[in-house]
Amino acid sequence: MYTTNKYSKQPGTLIILAIVILLFNVTTDAQQERIFKFASYGKLLLDVDQDDVTAALQVMADAFADAVNRKYDLNYKFENKFYSSLPVLKQAIIEENVDCLSLPIIEYFRLNGDSIIEPYFTGTSGVRAYREFYIIVNKENGYTALSDLKNNELLTPQQNYNSIVDMWLFNEINKFEKINKLGEFFSRVRQIEYESKVILEVFFNKADVGIISRNAYEVAISMNPQLKSKTLIIGEFGRIITGLFALRKTLDENTKELFENSVLSMGDDDRGTQILNLFKIDHLYRINNEMLEGARKVFNEYKLNSKSE
């Protein structure tokens, strides 16, 4: 993101030592253990056994620590904590009990994240930092527009990004029919664990309409081109960040840079790639506030339409 075990009285050595101290705000012992506080929040995870959640997130935290330690020969230890309350999480950030956190984009906005944390990177399962989504139907049913789908069943993947997609769909429906929730327009909203099953259920007419990410759709039709022949895309929503990793704003800039450079290089070797794959992450991308504007627009429009935020 330099190890110094022996020091001489050479001027050059003293300068290097001073730089190390300034950069990392540590003692002269490069192997001294440093604690980095990692936190996570996600509504979807609240339905999962918390022991499993804690274990999985600790694997990710350990991977981040490993990336920093191997790159700079340091001795970081990442302490991980999962939060189930946004107000409690916000207070922990303010009190500097959180250095880095991962959360869905909607929770970032609800947290008023701009004031206390900085978006740093996002992990995706495709080749794009942004996500895009399709509304798909079976061609045989004759649907060509979202307005044709009233009183039909909607199938969506059970993912942490589901809230932002639901908000976008809610906004689109409210352009031609005022509703208070998606269940007032669709006969049923059913979640399914795997995205690949969305296109299969639409293909076999087991579901009237489905929401699927562009990446999952492209993978599915590349493996089975017949899926494309019977499905039709009638709506698109995209170029949004659905989840992110952020750093506390009051964290010193040198630590931010160290963390950023280390974590973003995790996919450069087999060890880091294997850890990312455990979380279905193919790539990590550096992001900034401007890249959140697409999702922010959806969130703000939803607040106006629903008056529930």
C-alpha cells in the first residue's frame, strides 16, 4: 500500500524511518499488530443464522487483512462485527469504532453515508462496476410492456441488491398507475434463491415475468441459446452500484491509501481470487460518489412516490 527491523544512524535510514512512521502512524516495529475494525450491514443477512454470517464475514475480513499484510509486510488484524441496526451502526462510525464497512446501496443512503463514510470500492460478479437489470417475459404470452403485466406473478432473485431494483420497478409502475406497493400491481411477488432459475421459470412459463441481472442473463443464454428464443426483454434498468465497501471519513489518508491499494489488488493472485470467488466476486472496482448518482436518483424518486422513507 516496508519493513524496518534494524536501524542505523545513517541520514538516509533515518529519513526512510520517518517516512514509514508518518505513512502508517505506527511505532518503529513494523510487525506490531494493528487492529482494523470491519463492519457489515444488510437486511438480507438478518434472515440468515448469525453464526454463519459472522463466520463468512470474518473470512472476508481476514482476506482483506491478508492482502494488506502480504503487500506491505505489516501485521494487521481485522476485527469483524455485523450490525442489525442502522442507528447503532451510525453511532459506531461516529465514535470511530468502525473503520471499514460493507452494505447495500440503499442502506448507504438511509445511513446518510455521505456525511460520515466514503465509498471506496464495489465487488461484482461480472466485468462491469455497474449492474444492469432486465424485465423478461415469455414471448408466447404476448406481453410487450410493463403495463401489460398487471395481476401477474413477479419473480425476483433473493439478493442484497433487491431493494434498489424493487424501488426502480415501483417508480416505473407509478408512471402509469399509482400504487403503494408492488403487491397492488402484481398478483404475487415471489423471490427465488438463484438468478439462473429466474430465466428458466419464465422460459417454461412457470412465472409470468422475472427480474434478472444483465450478467446472469448473458451467462444463461450463452450456455443455452434456446432460452433467448423464447424470452423477451421488455424493460431495462442499469448503470447503478448496488452495494459497496466504504471507509470512515475521519480515517487518516495514508491508511485509506494503504487499504485501497491492497484490497484492489486481491484478484491479482490465485489466493486472493479464491477468497473473492467464495463471495461470488469476480472483480473489485474503485468507486466514488459520482458513480452512486444512478442509484441515488432511484432512491429519491421512490421517497417521493411512496412517502415511506
